[in-house]
Amino acid sequence: MTNCPKCSSESIKRVKWTWWGGVLGPALINSTKCESCGHTFNGNTGKSNTTAIVVYSIVLIVIAFVVSMLIGIAS
């Protein structure tokens, strides 16, 4: 992806860290941000990251739940 899908600016940059995914989340979904308008999107497809963020968050919650249950069973 070379241009922002919202404003067509070429001034885009990979997102290095987010509150929802830390360092790993944005890297996994190729989160990219336009430096002109601030729009964030998937750098490969140009589409919204919303669905990927929700799936990523649910997977993390499920993993945390399973780990906490296993720790509870072990103690």
C-alpha cells in the first residue's frame, strides 16, 4: 500500500505500538497510519483494522481465561 485510502496521502507509517495490542498486535495485522489525516488501516489491503482488532482481543481474552483456569486447577 502506498497511499492512504482516506485522503490519498503518500505519508504513511507502520504503527509500532497500540493500547489494544502493544507491540505484537499492530505487527500481526500490519497496522498503518496516515501522517496527514491520522487514519489507521491495514497496510496490505487498505481496509479497516476493526475486525482484526476485535478478533485479536477475543483470542487474547480466551488465552488469558484458559491460562487462569489451568493455574487455578494446578493450585
